[in-house]
Amino acid sequence: MIVLHTESSLGWGGQENRTLNEMLGLRELGHTALIICQPGARLGARAREAGFPVFETPMRLAIDLPAILGLRRIMAHVRPDVVNTHSGRDTQLAGMAARSLMRRPCIVRTRHLALPITSRFTYSVLPDHVVAVSHHVARALASAGIPAERISTVHTGIDLTRYVAPAGGGTLRAELGLPENAPLVGTVAILRRKKGHAELLEAIPAVLARFPDTHFVFAGDGPQRANLERRIAELQLGAYVHLLGLRRDVVNVLASLDLFVLPTHQEALGTAFVEAGAMGLAAIGSRVDGVPEVIDDGKTGLLVPVHDPPTLAEAIIALLADPARRRALGEAAREKVRQRFSRLAMVAGMLDVYESLIETR
């Protein structure tokens, strides 16, 4: 099978990570995966590093005739069985390009976000089928009027072979000059307002009052960095909160932690929770959107209300105070991820969708 992905986003996040993971999984099973992206896109650079054919074309506007013609030429050359689109702009452009071909591929749109849709046309008309990354997203699409029979849920999966602690454990404590026995709580996420870093900062003083040796690490970069730095200074937390910036060694970061916390305001699924679970970490997340599909409250982690620093602090304190419970939750999270959120399971689900569409046509 030849699967051609399209992506108009220039950045890197969970959406782009899932796309590259699917491409890797398809290749492992003997299929051909390719991608069309914009010049300078980080997904294109990483796909090229991984040895995939990468085609580039500018996608300036939702209606962009040169882009449609460029996409059409690439598709006519590649002759894909499936075109899988990922963002609004590339869905519109690639969808029109694909539908203009004499030998038309099946068109799938993957919906990665837990936001209201802005164009039913790019869900109901252009694609043959829509894949949602969580049941929450699938329900939101159906409630927006997308026919339920044209929606499938395929949870985001990760390559479990990557999530193995380094020999001797993580190195963050040594890197930061922290004592070996200092509790380390952390998160891995882009520094955007909706990820809830600000609420975590507000919870930290209460945690330090109970466990004064605790340190917190934020791995990631983004538009909220300056605001977070300012609030850290206001709360006099500079000695306890460490902004690590963008890290490529996520496994090492997670292997260094005692507890993973991400009080996100909005999350289609929460790949960061999946990654934490793969490392055997108990996680604290928000009871919102698709997060409860990853975290079973009281079984693989804890769920707290959105925008509630006092309750968040209580949850962190409860798990720092009970290492045995924390380890048990982490092991249960590892098992759940192994069973439901592997890359193999994700690719199998996507292939089911692709093959069903091809057989129907």
C-alpha cells in the first residue's frame, strides 16, 4: 500500500509526532509512506532524517491554485492508494487535488484536536473518512453533524521499544546539580497557556510546604516562556523550578522523574500521558476531553479539575507521600499503554480504515 500524508503545519507537536510514528509503523510492515509538507516544516526535516521521501510545496491559503496544482502533480507521480491529511489547509488543498485525479486515491482526514471544527466541508465532503485520535474527538465530530458511520477512532500510539530507562537511570538530577534523593516532578509539553503550566506553578508553594526538597522541571518551549519566568520570579521559585527548554531526550527526562504532572485545559487525547505511562510513571492530569481515556483515575494516575491549583497540589502531595501507591499506579499505567497505545496498535487501526475504504471502492 502507498500512503501519502499531507501536513501544512510548520511546527512540531503531538500531531506531527503521530504522523511520523504512523509512517515508521507502515514502513515496518512493508508499506510505502511519503509526505508532502511546506518548505521549512519540522515534520519534513524529521521525516527526511528517518529516510522517507519528502515533497515540499507552499500552501499559503485555503484556496491556493498553485498549491493544488503542485499537490496534484505529486499525487499523479506517486499514485498513492490513500491520501491522509492532517490540518485544515492541507485537507482543503490536498482534498481538491486528489478529487481531480482520474485515478483518485481514498482520502482520509485525521482529526487531532479537541476544538470545535471550523469547516464541515473539510470533514463531510472532501474526505472519504475521518479518523479521530480519541473517542472524545469522535463524539465531538458527530455532534457537529459529521455522519457517525464516516468516523473511526484510532488512538495515538507510540513506539514502546524507545521507552526504556537508560542504564543507571535518568541524568537530570546530575545535570541540574540536585541531590539523588530529591523528589523530582515534571512535565513535557509545549509552553502554551492551555497546557496548564501556570496552574502548576500556583500549586508548587503548597507542595514545597509539605516536601521542601522537591524540584520541578518543565521540558518544552513555547510562547508562554517569558510569562512563566516572570511568575517563577514573583513566587520566588527560581531555585525549585527548572525550565529545560526543548529536549530531544524525552526518555531520559521521563526516566529521571518520580511523578508526571500536566494540568492541561484541553487535550484531544494526551500523548504526553501515554509516554509517561510507557516509562512506568504515575501521572496527574485534568479531567477533561480525551485525558480520561488514558488516565484511569485512581488506577493509573489521578485526575483533577481544570484550573484548580489547590486540588492539584493535594494530588501531588498525596502521591509524593505514598511511594508504594505511586509505583503501583505507574506499573498499571505501563500495562495499559502496552495493551492499548502502542504504535503497532495504532498502525493496525489505521490499516483497517485504509483497507476498508479501498475494498469498498
